[in-house]
Amino acid sequence: MRSPDELREILLRSFPLRSFDLPVGTATVRITTAEDIEDLINGISEAEFRHDERLPYWADVWHSAVALGDFLLQHADLVRGRSVLEIGCGLGVPGIIAASLGGSVTFSDNDATALLAAELNLLTTLPGVVSSFASLDFRTPPDRRWPV
């Protein structure tokens, strides 16, 4: 597993970063993401966009991620001691909450940069917590299954 400094350096090679504390229910998640999402969008070539109309959805905190994280905080028994898959993890908010509650989390996304950001956010928020990160495209689902 890489250190937060290594992950931050990898991301900084592509774009400037910003960090902030995100309240999620009774918890706080430390988020690092692109400083300017518009710059990320403007940096996408036509060819890249044509492939799946790919946009940097991962770089923004989705309201649904915060809501799911809050739900998990209120229902910790759903994840405690269980294998959890976060599909399309983006910045990793629900997965970080699940890990904080004792879930064994696999963060997945089909964008490599999202996985780097999620790993950085996990290690910054929960130092020492070990999780796995998987590049998954659910048009070709993996053979493995997770209970949550």
C-alpha cells in the first residue's frame, strides 16, 4: 500500500488538488480531489470523450455518497465484519464510512484516478486501515461476489 504522500504526489502530476473535511452524519471524512473539476473536463480530448462519454464524475462529492454514508452510520451492523464492495467509488465516501465501522471494503471504479483519490482519502481519514482497490467495469462483472 502506498503512503498518502506518494498518492498525493501521483495525483499532483496530473492536476492541482484541494482538500477539505466533509461532514457525513456524525463522522468526518477528509477529502482530497481536483482543485477545479472544470479544468479536468476541459482537458478531455474528443477521442477520450467518445469512449463511453467519459467525464471525471469521480472528482465531485455526490450527495448520494454522503446520504449512503450517513445511512451506514445509522445501520452499522449491515457492514461490520462483512465484505463490502463500493461500486463506482469515486472519492470513496461510503466505503470509508463502511471501513470505519469494521467492514472489509473493496473500493472499485473503472477510472484509475478515482481509485488513487479514494485510496488517498481512506488513508488520510483512517490511517492504518487496510482495504483493497479494484479496477472493475461492470459491463464485464467479476466472478467474485460481496455480501454488501
